[in-house]
Amino acid sequence: MGGALLEGWFRHGLSPVDVMVVEPAGRAMVLPAVDHPALVVLENERQIPTDFKPDVVVFAVKPQVLEQVIPHYRKFDSAGSLFLSIVAGKPISAYTSVLGEKAAVVRAMPNTPAAVSRGVSVLFAAPTVAPSQKRVCTVLLGSVGEVAWIDDEEFMDAVTAVSGSGPAYVFLLAECLAEAGKRAGLPPDLAESLGRLTVSGAGVLMDSSEESASELRRNVTSPGGTTQAALEVLMGNDALESLLSEAVTAAVRKSRELAG
Ligand SMILES: NC(=O)c1ccc[n+]([C@@H]2O[C@H](COP(=O)([O-])OP(=O)(O)OC[C@H]3O[C@@H](n4cnc5c(N)ncnc54)[C@H](OP(=O)(O)O)[C@@H]3O)[C@@H](O)[C@H]2O)c1
């Protein structure tokens, strides 16, 4: 996810000269799309030059390692750095308890379509974050998609479950559609490309339309036709809606567990 953001930032004019990446697995793990000769890649935090004063420190590690990572960046609080985290589950207090209560911390939840500048990011700021620092976050996350700020951190778990994890649900829909096509007798290659192209095409159509998702659905549903027959299965007893609601509830629960 960190690589996807960096890719978007470079595309929008951030210079590799102005970025330092810490990646334990080294340069080999840096996405080819962002690997520029001028980009400094360090294998651990101790290699960060002592006089380095970053405007923004971005945390893009797994929640499970965050606790070990944050203390290495404490010195940047006195340098006036803004801390921007995309780590799922971890509340602002997980950062301020180590970096100091006055640390300027913004929690963001982007999603992977950021890699193609079609992400959506929801952001929450600690009260210590200045309006100018919020604008920096809006520019950074806005360069890879849409941005929405929330003023209640409680929403972050549900945001994570809906848009952070959401692209995986949509990819699963493409897989299931392909599987169903195979069971209906289609050759596997054809079923897979129909699943993929139908989901991506419907996404582009929705993106280019002013109509709501339900209006678009009704537009392709002739009364008594084939689509209606299928939708009666998916929508009868709110079947798909209940299943998705159960899935989102499980993701919300996991996000709360990750808070530690
Ligand atoms: N993937 C998504 O769709 C998505 C969406 C929204 C938010 N997020 C959040 O983004 C974060 C990263 O997720 P991901 O899916 O991108 O995971 P990932 O692919 O495992 O990326 C995490 C990266 O952090 C590196 N790392 C480990 N320890 C480090 C350290 N001490 N200093 C610097 N880097 C270190 C890892 O290197 P090694 O591989 O060498 O350990 C790895 O390259 C997570 O907190 C997740 O909740 C992800």
C-alpha cells in the first residue's frame, strides 16, 4: 500500500530526491514503478541521517509491527514533523502515547485503487494537527483518489471494513461470477474473462454515470427477464446484503482487535 501511494505521489510531481524509504527487505522490495536512482532506500531506521528533518513521516507497516516501529521516529516530533499513518486498526492514542501528546498525527485509511489514482481515503486528525498540515494530507491522499475527513475516530473501523478492505470483496465477486459461469457450462477461460470484464466494466459504467447504483441495477433489469430471475436469488431475504453485512461486521471486529 505504501508503494501504491508513492507511485501516485511521484506521478503527481513529488521528487524522489525528497523521499527516504525505510524497507527492511531493501531496494529489491521497492516497486519497479517507484524505483528511481535518486530515491534513498534504507534497510532500517538507524540508517536515517541524524540531521534529517522530514515534513511528513508516513507509517505504512503492518499493525502487528507498528509498536516496534513508532519509537524510532520519536525524535521527529521535536523536529515538527507531521505523522501520517495508513495502518489499520491503530488509534491515534497508539501514536501519541509514544511520540508525545502534542505529536501531530493523522490516521488515514486509503485503498489499493490508489495505485491507479482511483482510491478513496478517509482521514482523521488528532486535535494537535494544524489546518496547514491537514491540507498537506489532503494533497497527498488526494493525488491518488478521493479524500473525506471524519471528526469521529470511532468511524475508522467501519471505514476500514467498507472501503479499505472493499476492493477484495469486489475481486471476489469477479471470481464467484467466473466460477458460476463454469458451473453453467462455460469454458474456464471464457468464464474468467467474463467475470473480470463484467465487474471492471460495471465499475467504469458506474463511475461515468450520475445515476445511483440501484438505478443502474434497475436499468438492466427487465421485468420477468433473466436478470430479475438472478436478482430474486441474490436479493430474496436480503441474501447478499445480509452476507456482506456479516462480512463487514467481521472486519470491523478485527479492526477493533488490531487496536490492541
Ligand atoms: N493493502 C491494503 O489494501 C490496505 C488498505 C489500506 C490500508 N492498509 C494498511 O497499510 C499497511 C500496510 O499494508 P500492506 O498490505 O501494504 O502490507 P505489506 O505489503 O506487508 O507492506 C508492509 C511493508 O512494511 C515493511 N516493514 C516491515 N517492518 C518495517 C519497518 N520496521 N520499517 C519500515 N518498513 C517495514 C514490510 O517489509 P517486509 O515485507 O520486509 O516485512 C512491507 O514492505 C497496513 O497497516 C494496512 O492495514 C492496507
